[in-house]
Amino acid sequence: MPLLECRGVSRRFGGLTAIDSVDLAVEPGEVRALIGPNGAGKSTLFNVITGVLPPTDGQIFFDGARITGLPVHRIIQQGVARTFQLTHLFPALTARENVRIAAQARRSDRWRPIAGGRVFAATRRIADQALEQLRLSAFADTRAGMLSHGNQRLLEIAMAVAQEPRLLLLDEPTQGLSVEETEQAIGILRDMLAKGNLTVILVEHDMEVVFGLADKIVVLHRGRVIANGPPADVKANEEVQRAYLGGLQ
């Protein structure tokens, strides 16, 4: 059974159709890339899956249960986390504090005063584990605003991982990175994903990242799915070549 399934999902803004009858099934443990030109509907689809926007039509299921229309916090509690195109951090707090707050936000007992010490200790352990996974342990006590842009992008992923999701949505994780930072990020993400206990949907414009990480690729164009399959098949698809890849061989 798919971990995530979208059935005929559409989202319209007045007369503009941002995503149009999208069908998508992502299996547990899979890394699925979502690509397409600017304005294709990728971030809108992320927003609909995570409850930021309700779909105009269609249904969304997570682990077999319908999550269509649930508020964001309920979907997070189901085990869905995401990152954003623009980095969302607390710059005055340390890297560890940023990740610990993200871990605490997922817990149902986060507001119980009597459990305060236990929650703090547990979320600190989770934070340190997430920082280690993203190779940021050396920066645990560094203020987030003082980190390099590349490490800030990794820190946001660590914050999402600390929520212990079953499904992680990564929205352009290498945006704005240098060639060297991108290569480092790919290596770190590949090692993290090799464990196979996390399902990922990845939006990314860098095709080296996409072809280096994804098991399957979905291509959106003008809100519609025009290809869906293994990287080699998508790369060879003539419609994808015309709409997006521009003759990439």
C-alpha cells in the first residue's frame, strides 16, 4: 500500500489552475523527485499535501487514511514534515536549539508543565541525533544565523528529520548552494537516505541532485503530470525533453 496517495488532486486560484488532476502514489522507503519548470505547480502540490492549502478537487491519503482538508498540525502529527524554498530558522538560537524546538513541536505532551524536564531531555537527544545525521554536530552550539548558507539548508533538514517523520518533503534543498556545497549536501543526503527508513519527495531544479538521489521522477508541466517513472525513462521522454530538460542527454 502506498504511504502517500493523491487521487485526482487539483488546486485552482480563481481562473488559474495551479495543479490539475494529479495522481501520485509514493511507496514506503521511496525517494521520489518532483520536477518541472517554474510555475509547474510543484510547491502548490507540497502545500496541498501538507494542509497549507486545501485541494479544490481530489483526495489525499496517508498510510491509507484520508488526510484531505486536515489542518497542518494534524498532518504533521500523522508523520509528515517538510522544508521550504526559503530557509525558516531562528537565527538567534543555536543549531541545537532550533532542532530541539522542532522535535518538541511534534510531541503531544509539549505543553504539560509536569513533563517539562523529561520532554527537554528527550528532545535534546533527538536534536543531537538529527544534527549528527546531517553532519552538523560541530555546529551544535553555533547560532543559526552565523552558519554558512549551505549549513543553514542542512540545519532546516535536520529540523524536519527531528520531527521523526515517515514522509519528508524537501523543497529545493540545494537552492543557492555553491558547487562544492551542493556536492557535500548530495553526499550527506545520500548517506541519510541509504538507511531506507524514510520516504522522501524531493523538489529540485539541479538535475545532478535529482538523478543522483531519486528512485522515480514525476514531471509536472502546467499543473499536469506529463511523466512518471524511473530516471532513465523520464530522461528519455520526448515530452519531458521539450517541456523541461531541453535536450539533456
